[in-house]
Amino acid sequence: MRGEPLNDTERGLLAAALEGDGRAYRELVEPYHSELHAHCYRMLASAHDADDALQGTLLRAWRGLAGFEGRSSLRTWLYRIATNTCLNAIEQRKRRELPIEHGPSADPGNPIDAPLAESVWIEPYPDDALKDGRAGPAARYEPCARGPYESLSSLLEDSYVGRA
């Protein structure tokens, strides 16, 4: 199913969805829901924005379902739509004006043309969206713990060799 051509069940669901069957469409895209959400989250660094992007992705896919030619897998097609939706959201962010009361404070030592350093804050991924249902930092950072301790210790500038 992942990255492969449509199987018979998916072809049937696609045909029903093309005729306007919303349930068939939901069943067709449901297997990709969580990974598309994670993809949007990685691009947008915000769980709330990822929710919006996923909703936009699924709506665009529904509206453009007739344009799905089957030359790529459904997963690839959905990822392309999700990526474009996220890129559009990022572009919209750049055009938003910052209200004056939330802008930087005036500093007479900085010239007006000096570029501002933007701080980027990545929201933590919601615990309930984690694939295996486990919550908390231990589950979130477990993939890091599986790596070789030597490479992790070099990143952290600490010695973790021998710890279990």
C-alpha cells in the first residue's frame, strides 16, 4: 500500500469516491492520515497549523480526485498535495504583518535597516498523535536513545558510553 500502485480494493474505493461517495474517499485516505499530519507538522513546526494543512490537503485531494491519474501511488499524490499546501501556508506567514504592539522594541543603537533575527519555536508534537499511543518525553525521544551511544555522546559533548 505504501508507495505502490492501487490494489483492487483501493481501485473500487477510488471509483466510488469519484462518483461522490464520501465514505469511500475517507476509507481510501484514512491509512495516510497520521503520516500526512506528521509531514505537515515537520514542515510547519506547529500542531495547530498542521491540523489546518491536513484539512486543506484532504479537501484539495477530494476536489481534485478526478485528476489522479494513477501514474504515481496515492500516497505520493497525497504527499505532493500536502507539501504544496504547507508551502502555501509558509508563504502566507511571510506576508502577514506583525501588529506594532508585538514588534521589537525600539533600540536607538540599531539602524532601522538592520535585519531582525527571527526566533523559531517548534511546538511539541501532541502526545495523542504519537503513533503507538505512548505519551511524554520518553516516547518522543526514544528514537534518539536507539542510536549508537558514541555518536549521541559526540553530539551532546558528554560521555554516554557504557550506560544502558
